[in-house]
Amino acid sequence: MMGWKQVLLLALSFVVLASSAHNDNVTIHFRHGGDPQQHGGEGNLTTDQGVLISDNQNSLKAGTRGPTLLEDFVLREKIFNFDHERIPERIVHARGSGAHGYFEATEDISHLSRAHVFKKGMKTPVFARFSNVAGGSGSVDTPRDVRGFAVKFYTNEGNWDLVGNNMPVFFIQDAIKFPDLIHAVKMEADRGYPQAATAHDTFWDWATLMPESTHMQLWAMSDRGLPRSLRMMEGFGIHTFQLVNESGDAHFVKFHWKPKLGVQSTLWDETTKIQGADNDYHRKDLFEAIESGMYPEWQLGIQVFDKEFADAQPYDVLDSTKLIPEEDVPVKFIGRMVLNRNPDNFFAETEQVAFCPSHVVPGIDFSDDPLLQGRLFSYLDTQKSRLGTSNFHQLPINHPKVPVRNFQRDGMMQMSIPKGRANYEPNSLYEADEPTGPRACPFASAFRTSDEVTGPRQRGPKLRARDERFADHYSQARQYWKSLTESEQNHTVGGFVFELSQVSLPHVLKRAVANLRNVDESLARRVAQGLGIELPEKSKALREPVDLPASPALSIQRNAKQTIEGRVIGILINEGSDKEKIEHLKNMIREHNGVSALIAPRAHGIKLSDGSKVDVDGILAGMPSVVFDAVAVVLSEEGTDKLVKELTAVQWVQDAYAHLKAISYTKESQGLLEKAGVDMNVRGISTDLGAEFIKNAGTRFWERELL
């Protein structure tokens, strides 16, 4: 047993035996047992009760080697909090990335909506969250999947949540099917895989039995399912909503987000390699763009139409598996969203943000879309399950920027402290000179549900049924297929072939192809050939599809924006690379609002042509060309001779070529391109390190895919 002198000496040992290092005002002391004790910093450590903590490195024990004591409230509180740090993740959209910014209204639409957020010149704070649908919070960023696109507007009339996706349609028409969809798409119940993937039995078994999902299947199997960046994808409100003006007049509306940088996707081979190179590719891309001042921006557009237009269409505008072609109702841009600040804390903001389609403000209202109607209930309910309290709206990221006054009381994690005893109304406590609380607002500024009808059959008997116009499951799927370029069609076929090749149930494969015959015979035939199965008999359509005109607005390639703004260019260098050419190229990329990254076999001390040494942004083994939008190979003869012997360097160039990217190179680098099998006579391959390369770097060369 230790004597009191030994105990005292041990307690003081961090002073007697300390060796210390200083970093600003932080001092590090190493105690008798080798444990580091830091003093200084930004204030003193305390418990959650505000009690100062003297030692954050050791639990309280009976002697230096004795048992830990139950009375150690510091240890118990710290472990208790740690044990409860994780909250239930979202059932869908679990993996997400978010950012703060603002929405600025740029057009006057007061004749359509009374909402203040749309008043020209009004700036409204926003928080946007982008997400994968199928995978868990720990899954990768780049699987083939639908992406969530949700925006919370902190308006001066309360919060408005526009909760959509990067595709304008969805898999189902009625919310009652949502649990089945998600159960089918998630990891299979008996084996717990695959993660973040639809390429398995249960999803395609369900999807092929639900012909209404066919239109969405084509969108998901197309390039839309493989976005290059969260900054380069469109967003859609999906549903039909209503805009209501001061007079109470209502118009139907669909919401669109159009990215300033244009829409861009990746290739399937490319995206699988990105997964191996960087699990956080999209999240890091968004974060770094904002950190560097290259703020992502979208235009908010609306398609506005009336009941007469809706009634005249061969489809029902309340059907979320349908869209309204932009050629029929052009998108009118009314504002822009700029994201200019990253979250201060990922959990407190991106994880705890709670979006609900039911959060609207005066001037925006719902339609009778049966999928939307179910979401109005579901999202509110799920926040209670996920965040543990009905008071989730009191969390800072969810709290409105305007005063909140009502008689909702108590509940878990109540953060407000109402005064007085008025927790009901009507009351007459004001007659006793007591606080009486708020009352309903009878004035026009309050939210009033629109009484405009949303369709000719809005009233009727209680039925579990859908309107007959919901039964056309193939016409718009066919329209989407016809709207794609040849290259995009090839990618869509490849998407179906890969996904269905992972299905082990032969009858599901036949049913999938049989359904596709209602979309397009060539599509079905090519998928069958890719799977190596006989072309099955066409499935019977509930309503015979009709030929709708192609909608060029639906194609990514037809509307591609040729620019390097926001894009990342990889520059491969090695010993002896020409410093002047490197600096010139970097400057040109910067002038066109692009980003350059130097890549070399090692990270430090690359000796250039003038004898100077540089550190690079990444090494060949860690930053393959799949993470870049275009590449330049700036090597000396000596550097080329070394790299032609390295598989990673050859693969770096091969992938850039195979993924149809622009490649510019110095003549001394030609040997590496030859070793990689690059045809230097095709478009996009050039020795020009100037304006021609900058122009080429802003696009993909799809014709090379057909060589």
C-alpha cells in the first residue's frame, strides 16, 4: 500500500517530472505514467454540469493499478454521452452532404404567388442537403442511385421545405407503396447485402411487378444515376404544387433547379473506379468548392399551368411517375440559390436538419397528388423517430428565423421556457392582467388552404382506386428513351444489362425485358442480348402506350455546357518537367475558373527543368485520372522513360482516354501515350497546352466511344 508521501509525490509528478512543449497558449505535460496533460487552450474543460475537470486522461482508481471507482462521475458522464452520440440514421437519404447559402428572387411573380420569398430582390437564407437514396450513412458517394435534393428556406413568413430529387419523376404513384419500394431496394433481409445498390433480386422482382416504375427505371439506368458532382445535377420538386396569389387565385406549378455549371455525369467504368479512389468524392467536391470560393449556384425555375391544360393532357399531372415536357410548358426562371458556407458541424447541421414537404408558407400549397399527400404525413412522423422528440423544430438548424408562438408544450428535449399558465385557448386570463398567449391571425397574411379544385374528379365516393389516366406506364418512358442521344442510349442499355446480370431469378429477367418491349423494341432486344436470354413475349400494357414527341430538354449531352468552370484538371509531371509550361497551364485554368492539381509519382521534392523543386497535390497511386475532368501530361524525356515502366502511370492515361476526356501532352510525353494505346489523331487529344486544351477540357468526346 502506498504511503501518503508517495501519493503526494505521484500527484505532483506532472510538475516534478514534466517535459513540456508549447503551441500558442497550450502547454503539454507528461506525467509519471507517460500520460499527456494539456493546459491552456480555449478555456477549461468542464462536465455537463459546469464543474471544472482536473484530469481528462485518467479515470479514478484505487491506486495506480487498482480497480476503477464507481464514484467517478467524470468518467461515467463522458462514456454515457459517447454511448448515445449516434442517432438513428435516415431510412432513406441516409448519406448526405449539406451547405448554407441564400436564395435571391430575381423575377416578380406576385400575380402567381403571394409568398414573400418570391418578391423580387428578396434574399432568403437556405440550407441545402444532397443525398443518396438507397445506401446507409457509411456507404460510398458514387453508386448508381437517385440523389435527394432538399432545400430549407428560412423565409420571413416561416420555413418552406422543397424536398425533391435529381430526377423529375419517381418509382410509384401512391405513397402506400413506399415501404415496399424501400424494403425491396435496401439490402436483402436474409443476407444484409448489397449495400447502396439496386442490382439485386428483390429490387428487380418488385420493380418488374410494378410497371408504373418503368419510367423511373429508365432515368435511374441512364447517366442521370451517375452524377459527376452534386454541383452539376438538376433538382426537381417532382410533385405538382399550387401557387396562390393575394386574391386566392391558384395555378399549378412544378419546381426545377438548374445548375449554373450545367449537368454532367460519369461513365459506369469511371464511377466504379472513383469508388475505389475516393469514397467521399461528392462530399469532398462540394466542401472544397465552397472553401475555395467557387460557390455552387442553381437557378430556380417554375412550370406554371392551369386546370384546362392539365385536363387536356393524355397523362394526369397528379401522377408522380410523369413529367411535363419543357417544350409544352417552358421553365421560367424566378431566382437563384448560392451555397456559400459549409456547415460548422456536420452532425448538428447536416445530420439533424429535418425536411418536411408539409412545411410551406402562404402562397404555396399542395395538390392532390397521392404520393405527395402521403409524404405530408410521413416526413413529419419520421423526424420524431429519428431525432427522438416532437421538438425537433427547436434545433438551431431547423428553427425558423421568425418568432414561433403557439400552445404546443413540453415533450422530450423541450428547449423553450414558456411563461405563465396560459397553455390553452380560448382563455380570458387577460381579464386578470395575466399573460394570455397568442391567437389565430384572421388577416390575409396567414396561411389559408387553397380551395381551387385540382382535377375533374376531386370529389366523389370513398375509393381505393386511381384515375384511369394513371394507367399509362410506358408512353413517357418511351418519350425519355427517344430523347436521349445514341451515346446516352448505349449507357442506359449498359445500366440495365449490368443491373439485371446481378439478378439470379430467371423469371424476373424475362419480366424485365418483357416490360421494356412496351418502351422500345430495340431497347428490349439489346438488353436481352446483353443478358444472353431469348426475347420474351411483350407484357400486356394496362393502357396502350402512345408515341409522344422527343423532348431534347431531357438529354444531358444535348444540353451540355462546354466550360471548365468548377472542373478539376489533372497535370501529370515528373523529374525534369518544364516549369514554364506548368505555370502557364495552371494560370490559364485559373483564369477560366477551373482548378488544377499536380500529380507525380511521389508527393515531395519533384525537381523541375529549372532546378526548382515542387510538392504536388497527389500521387499517381492515390489520385487516378478518374477524379479529374481532363488531364495534361507535361513530362520530360527522362520523366517519360521512367513512367512508361510504371503501370499506375500507363493506367492513369488509359483511363482518361477510355473515359473520353481531353488529353493534352508535351511532345516529350508521347511515349507514355503510345504505351497507353492512345490514338493521337482523334478529337480531344492534342499537344496544345493553351486555348485549345482549355476548350477541349470542358467537354467529353462521345464519338470516341464508338470507335
